[in-house]
Amino acid sequence: MTEATMTLESTRIDWKRLFFLVLGVALFFIIYYCPPWPDAIDPQGKHFVLTKEGKGALAVFALAATWWIFEVLPIGVTGIAIGVAQAMFLIRKPEVAFKDFMDPSVLFILGSIVIGLTFTKSGLTKRMAYKMLSVVGEKTSMIYLGCFVMTAALTHLMAHTAVAATMFPLLLAIHSFYTDEDQPTKFGKGLFIGMAYVAGAGSIITLLGAARGAVAIGFYKEMTGKEISFFELSYYMAPIGWLMVFIIWGLIMVLCKPEKTVIPGLKERAKKMYRDLGGWGRKEILTLVITLAVIVLIALKNWVPALQTIDKTAILLTSTLLFFILNILTIEDLEAIPWNIILLFGGAMSIGFCLWQTKAAEWLAVNWLQLFTNAPSVVFILGMAFFVMIMTNFIMNVAAIAISLPVALVIAPYLGVSGEVIFFSALMTAGMPFILLIGAAPNAIAYNSNQFSAGEFFKFGIIASIILMIVVWLAVVIIWPMMGMPILLK
């Protein structure tokens, strides 16, 4: 290729990118400058006003969603645009909008990614990958299943963000057995998208998988006076979570059927490479001890009063400090941290808090749930679960629950619906944001593999979300009633 041709290629306009770039900006201005929208009114007659700032939050929401889905800019840069738009148009004060980029939840993701990075550098990732492959064998379908089951099982004991960060380098190691090329493969696409999906499915089963469960239980107790225990939550969620894990495995086998059905000689190669690693090294042992200690401390926060005042992010980031203090990581390793993903979640936190604090999300929730006040009880439950599912793709799942659960619990008695089914169905869909990368940290961590685009994740996520809603219907109509959950008020 001549220099002139290369210059021509570099200056050619990408019209598709330009169209969606302008579309995002146009949607922002149309929403921001349009006349005031009508109030939302709940069944008790309470009015919810959409303020100018609330309309601005919806405008930023539309801009970010367009740019994220069609990847007109690096996803982290779109995250920065969220803070800039809020500050420039006085939707929120700059010191508030940009402060969210260093929210404890964002730093928790940073700490989780550092754990994954340390697992790789210390050699623990290879040890885990070789051991797992020597067990699951050479069929790519079984490798999928082994990875997904391992991911889901770990989320019963630790936060799904930390699980995704731990599994990420392991999956990279497994993918290296499949191909030596850097190009994306169907197998790689399925490994990483599937990991993100099952991390969400597994995290709904215990209170240790994510913070949303504990927050929702506190909300529910405050509003109804009823306590939902750790074991009650697991009892009702375990069948649903594991059903979704196996459904996701089947879905990935259809959407991302590997180019190869087997990797010949993999089992023996994995066994030999595991033996070649020799005994455990100092860095491996220290990494494992520090990580397990952090996981145990975070898990014990739910039961040990002395630990309840200590923030989980502070506990997790202690591991980052120790990795550097003990020379497991060096300053050069900071360059390996995917700051694009950190900025993505900084922007996600900023737009989430913006929708929440301006009451725009509450306005949306009341308007949506009002559509179902005269609907059959099952339709109302599904409508509420659908709203939570959509909102949790854009804002924190804790915020999605905090916004929609109170409104749903107010409307539910009018339709003769029990509070328990509202609680569990909301918690179920809040844990599985399959559509957008910003919906959950595992989604963004998986994206860092470069095996799929945001558009592909969106396309697969639509299919997975439809299946999720079908499973919600099965849970409400068949599974939970068989297990003894009250669906309707007597």
C-alpha cells in the first residue's frame, strides 16, 4: 500500500460513526429544550414533577446510551462526556457530577481488577486454568460449561465483580489454547459474554454475590415490616439462578457455537503444563492468602457487628496496597489496568446518580407502573420486573430497586399482589443486566477481552433478556408457588 493510499484511508469519513455521534447530540438537545412534560401521578394521587434538571438527566441518558451502544467513542470517553454534559448544562453541580467518578463502587471495581491482574502475574491463573482443563476435557461445549459453573459457584461466596476479575485472566489463558491468533473467535466471544451473564445469574442466589440483596432486604423490611433471611433468599433464588446458568450455556452454544468442537490433545497438554509449573511459589501463596482473607472479611460483614462499620471497598483496596507493599506488583503493572473500563463505570455511576437525584428515574417508574394498575396481577409483576431490568442496564441495580420497589409495593395491594413476589422478581431482574456494558461490572470486564463489540453485546443481550422475562413468568406462575411463596394476597 502506497503512502498516498494510506493517507486517503486515514482521512476517509466514517459516515456511520458520524451519524450516531450527531444523533446522540441531537437527542440530547431535543429532550433538554423541549417543553415541560406532564407530572407522573401514583394511585394515591401524589404528583411527581419532572424538573428541568430531571429532563436534563434524561437528555444525558439518551446521549450516553446512543454513544455507548454504537461505540462512536471509546466507552470510557463517553463516560467522561456524561460528567461534562451535566456540568456544562447545570444539570448537577460539577463537584457532584465528577465526584461520582471516584465513588466507592468504582474503586471496588478497580480493586477487583487489580486482584485479577495479580492472579495473572503471580501464575495463579495458569495453575487454575490448567487444572480446570485437565478436568473438563477437550470438548469446547464442556469447557464453556465448566467455566460458567465455576463462575456462578464463586459468586455464591464473593462479589460478582471480583469473580469476573478473577475469571477474566483464566479465560484468556483458556482461549490461548484454542487459537494463537489475536483475532476474535466465536469461542472467545461465547466465553466472555457467557461469563458476564452467568456472573449476574449466580450473584442473585446469596447475599454475598452483590450488595443489591442486602439493600433490597433493608428496603423491604422498612416498608412492610417483614424480614427476609439469608437462607430464605437463597431458597427461592437458587433454582432460578441455576436455571439461568444452564439456559445461558445453551444460548451461548447457539449464538456462539465454537468453530472447533474439540481441542485435540488439550487434556494431556493441560496436565503436563500443570506439572511443569512445579511447586507453589511465594507470590502465588501470598496472592491467594490475601485474596481469600479479603473475601472472608467482606463476607463476615453481614454477621460480625465490629466489621459492619468498615466499608467493603476499603477492605478490598487493602489487597491492592498489600500487593504493592509485598512487591507482587510493581509500578509498571499500573499501566496494565484498563482505565477505559474504570472511566466507563465512573460515567455509569454519574448518570445513575443523576437520574436518581433529579427524580427523573422516579418519574419514569411511576409513569411506567401506572400502565399496569388495571392489569392482571401477573402482568403487573412482569411489568415491574421488566422496568427494573431495563433501568438496571443504565443505573446501579441498587438504585433501580430503590426507585421501583416503593412504587410497586404501593400499587401491589390494589391488585391483590403479595409483597414477597414483588421483592424477589425485582431482585431477580436487577441482577441480570444483559443489554448494556454499563449494566454491571462483569459486562465491562468481559468487554476488555476485545472478543466482542458493544453492539454484539447489545444484540445478544436483547435475546437473553427476553429469555429472562420468560423465566420470571415461570417463576411467578409455577416455580415459586410450588415452593410455597405467596403470589396473591388472601
